[in-house]
Amino acid sequence: MGFRKLINSKKLLSFFAAFMLLGTNLLMAQTEAAGATPGQEEAPKVDWTGVAYYVAIFFLICLGVAIVGKILKIYDLTLKMQGKKGIKWNTVMAVICIVFLLVGLYGAYWSFTEQGSMTLPEAASAHGVKIDEMFTVTTVLTMIVFFVTQILLFTFLFQYRHSDKRRAHFLPHNNTIEKVWTIAPAIVLTILVVFGFFTWQKIMNSENLKDDINIDVTGHQFAWELRYPGKDGVLGPKDFRLVTGANLLGVNFKKKSSFDDLKVDTMYLPVNKSIRLNILAQDVIHSVYMPHFRVQLNAVPGLPTFFKFTPTITTAEMRTKLDDPKFEYTLYCNKICGGSHYNMQKVVRVVSEAEYQSWLSRQKPYLNDALRKELHFAAANNEQSGASTNRLALNN
Ligand SMILES: [Cu+2]
């Protein structure tokens, strides 16, 4: 009989849950340990003391709560045995609810004041400001609802706790209440969604809008390749079948517009000019991410796409604002694309038009000597037309 009591389905399920929790934690620890030593041949050491520590703390807290509960229960029974009134559990629960409310509200306040500034840096692009406005409006509205409902919920729990002196009022249905709490959120949500829809449309439906500079951003494991158009302002066409060791992007040099294209290392952008990033990937999915400009779009192999934006704050201005002389805007990859994913970073500098032009004139053409050799081009015939160059190539 005793044994049967000991092993019932609830206990078995609890054991199973605890086993699964430990198992997954152990697995996660192994993956973390393996990831911590990339490229090392020796077997990674499994350091799971960290995970075990937190699991043990969790069980200890559960044990502590259970012990305190038992002690209170015994105290309650002793009081009753002495003919006194026992602990008023309903009042205890009601007070716990109020404590929970106060701690929770302080927690919400703390997370906003302490961590709020860590969410996103100041927007440095024209559309970024609009995205932030939308974010602020949504946060303010949801926070008002959050504070009002939580305060009402816990205050009611406290105020209307069980009492022998009153009877509960039975309210099975009320159409007015149903209407109010269905229609009010529906109106607010519709406004938010429509507001978001138009903002998003303005940002993304920019195909026909003028763009001042066209830049190719191509992701591959594990780097970004940047290609700027030369004096003609046109990027030469590309074909993946032309990709070689020297021609990493597969630029088609049968077209004249390819000759003056530039291969650059740092992304320079003139301030207040419309930039079009042509986003491409060569192997797996990467993601172009520039948090300051509120730009993020996946780079998907075989699916060229683009993002247009206008930077509004130069790097120098941002350095003064943040009082950080080393500040740089950065282009990241925001898709876990493999072992050296974290290496996919490029410095982005927003500068004045004059600085941009002077930087541009110092950049080297994509068509370097190694590529010329590979394509059997005569050295330094920059000015030749595509047709005559092709003939040269055939002659060789
Ligand atoms: Cu990547």
C-alpha cells in the first residue's frame, strides 16, 4: 500500500520533468563548451558546473518554500489544537498579492530606467526616427494598459478576499462589459496596425524613388564584400557563373560599366544622401544589420534585394554627441551563419559630401592586376571600351 502511494502518476511525471530539465541543461552546456573553443582539435571540456549550480539553486528554493509551508502548517495546527483561531490564510494570500504588485511595478520601472537605454542607440537615419516614434507610441499605450490592469487586478484580489462577513455577487454575463473590452482594444490595435502599415510602406516601397548612391553588399562566409560604382555611377552587371578566386563577386567585364567599379573596405556614406544597398548572399542566409540606421534585411542566396535609407548624422557628430572619439557605425551580420559569424563586421562612416568625394577618388578599382591577368586583359587599359578589350582577350 505504502509503495503504491509513493509511486503515482504525478510523481512519475515530476521525475520525468526534472530529468528532462537536467538533460537539456547538460546538452546546452556541452554545446556552449564546444562553441567556446572553435577550431581546436582536442575534445572540448564539458564545464557544466554553471548549469548544475543554477539547477541546484532552483531546487533549493523549492525546498525552502516547501519547508516554510510545512512549518506554518504545523504552527496553524498547534494554534487550532489550543482552541485559538488558526492563521488567516486568505489575508496572508491577499497581502502576498499586494507585495507581488509593488515588487512587480518597481521591477517594471527598474527595467525601463536601468535597461531602457540599452535597447537601441539613437536613430541616425531619416526613417529610423519614424520607426522610433512608432515604437514609443506603442510602448506608451501598452504600458498605460499594463499599469492600470495590474493595479486593478491585484487591488481587487486584496480588497475582495474571502470574508465570512460577505457573500460573493454572482455575475454570469454582462453585454456592456463584453462590448467595452472587445471594442476598445480593437480600435487601439487597429490604429497601431494601420500606423505601422503606412510607416513600413513608406520605408519599403521605395523602388521608384531616386537614390544618390548604389552600393552592392554581398555576404559570404565570413565577410561582407562592398562594391561602389565608379565615375559613371552605374554598377556593372554580375553573374554567379563568373565567380573565381580573383573575381569574388562574379562581375561581368564584358560590360563597360564594370570597368570603373570600386572595391572598398570601409563603407563611406555622404550625409543626407539617399543610399541604396543592393543586398546579396553567396552561400547561406546572412543579414545586413546597421542598428543606428534602423536597417536590417536578410541577404538570401539567389534572391537579390535592396534597402534604401538616408543617413542624417555624421560619424563626427555622433562622436561629439556620445563623447566617444572612437565611435564607429557598424554593419553587422545578424543571422547566425556559421562558426565565424561574429567576424562579419564592417565599419560604416558617415561623412560630408566633400570628404566622401575625396575618399572615393582614393579607392582602388575592382578590376585589379590579378583579375586583369586572369581575364587576359592588357595591363592598365582602363579607358578602353568593352568591345575592344574583349577582342584583346580573344587574341590572347
Ligand atoms: Cu553572416
